Amino acid sequence: MQTVSFNNMADGTPEEYQFLEELEKQYAAGLPARIEQSLEKLENSLSGYKVSRLVHSLQSATRAFRDKKPVEYVIAALIHDIGDELAPFTHSEMAASILRPFVADDLYQIVRTHGVFQVYYYGEQMGLDKNIRERYAHESWYQEAIEFCEKYDQNCFDPSYPHEPLEFFKPMIEEVFSREPKFGELAS
């Protein structure tokens, strides 16, 4: 296997960084497949609910799709809990980070904060402030985040809801995660 010659990034040549960029592009092309694999793992993750986290995610995406939400929104609904396995305490931020280069900022913010917005539905039962989401009341996406949790998250634990299978969403996963990514400050 060909590798670069440097041990410190500061010592790399333009040719080496061009070589690494090509390898990175090849690796990035596999992102849709890795997302699908991570979603499949949700079948055997957090337990205790009537449905697996995968079924929860499929219900969420199915509801968004049936409501004719844009493909980015459907995929955001599909992967909103993908961080449960590796980031159980910050899963919202992890899912949002995966989406960020491929979706509008408002949708990124909705996914990033959905864990806080969900507290509205169970906070009182756990001694938490159910209105903690009010800290975001000044944000342009605040009402959309409420809608996301109301229609596509808190109600997606129903074992009788007829959801689409993961296979149904694979072309949408491919479409969203094969786009040219936006890199924020790195792009300017």
C-alpha cells in the first residue's frame, strides 16, 4: 500500500496531500453504505421500548416521507438517532454532525437539538423542566423543531405502525450523502 513519507503533517508535500485527497474522496464515496450499516445496528441497540431504535427511525422517516417532506428532511428523520450507539449522551449532536455538510442549517439545528426538544414529552415524569426547549424560542427554526419532535419522533414507538423498510430509503440515503459537501469556513 502506498503511503505518505511524513510523520508530521507540517512536513507533507503538495503531491502527498493530493494523493491523500484522492483517497479521502474514495473513502467518502462509501458514506451511504456506512450509514446504512449504522442504521442496521440500531436493531440491537437501546432496549426497553416496544420497538427497536431501527424501527423507531424507520417510522420517523416513513411519516416524514408520507407527509411529503423533502428528501433531506426524510433522511434527517431516518438518522436522527444514529448516534445512540456511540454517543448515548450526545446522540443528537452526533447525528447532526453527520448531516451538516449535506443539509440546510435549519435542519441541522433541528436534529442537533431534538434531544432537548424531546424532554417536553417526558420531562415531568423524570423531574426535569419540560420547557427546556424554550432556550431556543428566539431561533428561526424553533417551531420546526417542535413539529419535528411532535410528528416525527415522540410518536414513533408504535409496533403496529406500517413503516417502510430500510431498503426503501437506500436511494434517498445515496442521494443525500453523495452530494457535494458544504464545508463552512473551510470552503471560503
